[in-house]
Amino acid sequence: MADSQRLDPDLTRVVLREVGPRLRAARLKRNLTLEALAQTTGISSSTLSRLEAGKRAPNLELLIPVTRALRISLDDLLMWNAPDPRVHARTQRFGNVTVEYLSPETAPVLTLKMTVAPSSGPVQTRSHDGSGWVYVLRGTARVILGGRDLVVEAGQSAEFDARIPHGVAALGNEPLEVLAIFNRTGSRVQLPGTAER
């Protein structure tokens, strides 16, 4: 069998692991008790309970009568529907900084696009747990990191310990656009195939 036609064993396990919760959701949607479903299918309520809890392996002998009784198809039960991965960005303005949230605010790795308008005021700094990474998309950034005052040009990036007071400002008269990633756990962002340094 060609590689592209081989079944992914991990995906198969995930799909089978979802059978029980999907059966339970379908049963509850129809307001059926385990006992009522057992009476309709001829399968004991204890077997149905174990099937819903993932303690009994699903097989066609069990699934066909159950899906018929629940009026759902085997496809409904076994199809893997990936959740919608799109993030609906939310934008907030803080003084001269506009922040577009590119990941959910509750994500362990927070990804932001920040647009910083030029300002003559001092660079505001803050510190928090985790690590930070910024990539300058457009303009020139003035990055304050502890006692250091750095210049980061478009196409360059900087990575830092977010516990050190840090801040960014637009250098010059043009707005600054940066992509920023903050990892709340304090570990560096890891890409597939890269080793921890």
C-alpha cells in the first residue's frame, strides 16, 4: 500500500477514543437513559456504559444497533471533524500601541501583532513570567531590555527573558509593526525538529 494510503494509527486511536463521548452526546440529545437504549438495542446497559466510557472497544456488532436506535450514521460517529483552527482576532488600543491578538488570550503561547505609533514620550517597560520574542515587520524598533537600549531593524528579531523589564517603541517618524510571541511557561518556543538549547 502506498504511503499516502496507509492509515495513521494515531488518528485511528483519536477517532476511536471519540466514539464513546459521541455516543453519549447522541443519547443525551435524544433524552434517553442507558436503560432505555439497552431495551431498544438488546445490549446491556452496563456494556453501553462501558462503551460510552471508552472501557469497551467499539465494534460493528455494538455500533450498528446503537447508531440505528440513536438515528445517527456510522459516518457521524466515526468521521474525524477537525475543529475550525481560525482565530478570530481581537484588537485593542493602549495609548499609541494597537495590539491585534493572533492567538486566543488563554493560549500558553500568546501571539500578537503590534503597531506602535511614533511618540516622544519615554518607553514604557513591564516584566512578567515567561519568555518573549519579537520580529520587526516594518519600521525600526527601539527595544529597552533592562539597562540595554537596542535597535532592531525590519527583518530582524530579538528573544529575551520576559522577567527582565522590557518595552518597545518606534524609532523615527514611521509607525512600527512587530510580531510578538510570549510564552507564559518560561521555556523557549520550540519548532518541530529543533532541539532544546
